[in-house]
Amino acid sequence: MTTGSTVYIAGAGPVGRCAAESAKLLGASCVIVGDMNKERLELVKQAGMETVDLTLDASVAEQIEQILGVPEVDAGVDAVGYEAHGHGDEDYKKENPNAVINDLFDVVRASGGIGIPGIYTPSDPGGRDENAKHGKLTVDWGKGWLKSLHIQTGMAPIGRYNYQIMQAILWGRISMKTIMNPQVISLDEAPQAYKDFSDGSSKKFIIDPHGMIKNRS
């Protein structure tokens, strides 16, 4: 991704929202984030990004075309992983671990780049079928190969960027308050916060066991 790039980020959870803000910092001209959670999408809009609503019948490519005038972007990010769902009408309610990668193969332009920090595992006992249970996905590899896409997988090397991101926040180059929707909680509130997060809460919970953050404010 370079200055002026267009980017589609699948997933408006904390990882996806951080990726969106990072894309802005790196100079993206248009950042588009897709999700099925209305509250998360609203946060993304408030932070100045465009959105794709995966509960709609329109495909990701069709919704991107409504925004950009073309159905493709320069780069894409999978911030969802193997717990992805399908999209459109009833499919968004069903788990489909193949969905995000196939969407990115579809909407990222030829010679574009795809980053996959979303987690994929060698096994998923709760997978929807035998392939999914053994970490095997049905992806449109022919399309990905034909488009000469550059793909980077694995955990993000966050230690490499911690200092630079901290400085960008301290000097106001990026603001995490709106897009991350932080809420400071006590240790006693943590179990409920974990449940809320698992249920798709748009909040980013900060556990403050000794009241140090609240005391400062």
C-alpha cells in the first residue's frame, strides 16, 4: 500500500479498526471496512471511513463499486480469520471460514496486496464441515494466482511498530478514541466484559484493577 491507495478491510473488530486507522496513517485515500455489526460500522463511519454492510444482499464488490466507481481496491486486509461468516440475507448468520479470503481474491486488483493477520488454525473442532475441522479451506486459488496477488500471512510484528505508533498517537497524527470506543473497567467487571466482547460489543475494554486510570481522570 502506498500514498493514495484504496483499501478494503474485512472485519470491524479491534484488529480491523486498528488496521483501518493505520491505513489512514500510511496515506490511504479511501479506507473501506466490512462487517455485519451495525454498532461497529457506525464507529468506522464516525472515524471517517467508508463501510460495507455484510448483512445486505449486495456483494462486497458491488458495494465497493458504489463507493469507488470500480469494484476493486489496491489492497486488502483479512482481520477476521477462520471464524468468518458469509454475507447477504441469511448467509451472514452462518460460519464460513472461506468467505473473507475469497472476497479479497475477488476485490483486490491484479498485482495488489493482501495482509492476513486474522487467525487461521490447523484444526477447529467446531468447524462447519470436515475440511473446516482440519483447517482446510476451499478458496478460489485460481483467481488469486491469475491476479498475481502479493499475500502476507501470520501474526503482525507489533513490537517493530510500537514506538512509532505511540509517537503518532501522542502527537495527534492518529486518534484511537473514536474508532476504538474504549471503556475503562474494574477487575470485577472483566468477566462480563469478556462476554460482551465475545457477543460482538463495539467497545474496547481496558481493565484497570487498581483504579489508576480513573484516578487520573
